[in-house]
Amino acid sequence: MAAICHSPWMLVEAGAAKGCTITSWPSLKTDIQNAGGTWVDKEVVVSNGVVTSRNPDDIPAVFNREMFELFSEGANASGKTDRQAA
């Protein structure tokens, strides 16, 4: 899955934020933390098979690359360690 900007709220609502490291628009920080996730201010984060990014400005940096890499890994992606872009 890939989520950018405010869409990580869907992870919170679905109960999928718990145990994940997530980046998003800054206003989601408290909701992500309250849902059991770890919020970070990074361009892109890959955690538990989910790619997240802060805003559309981050798309050219690495969001697309990480999203395509994750999707191409398929079922093996969920077993990978978390990674974050600078």
C-alpha cells in the first residue's frame, strides 16, 4: 500500500497504523501516535509493507521509487525491514 499527505488517516481508521512507522502531513502526527504508530518527518518511509510520504513535493524525491520497489516485491515486502529516506 502507498499513502501520501493526509491519506495515512485511512491507516489510522482501519487500525493498520499500530506498530508502523509512518510519515504524513504534520497535522496527522498525534492521530498516528494515538493509534499506536510512530510518526516521523521524512520524505518517505517504508514500514510493514506500506510506503508513506509527507506531501506531493516528496513524490519526485523517492516516493515513486520506493512505491514501485515495494509493489514489485509483492508478498515478500511485508518481511523487509523498515527504511526511511533522508
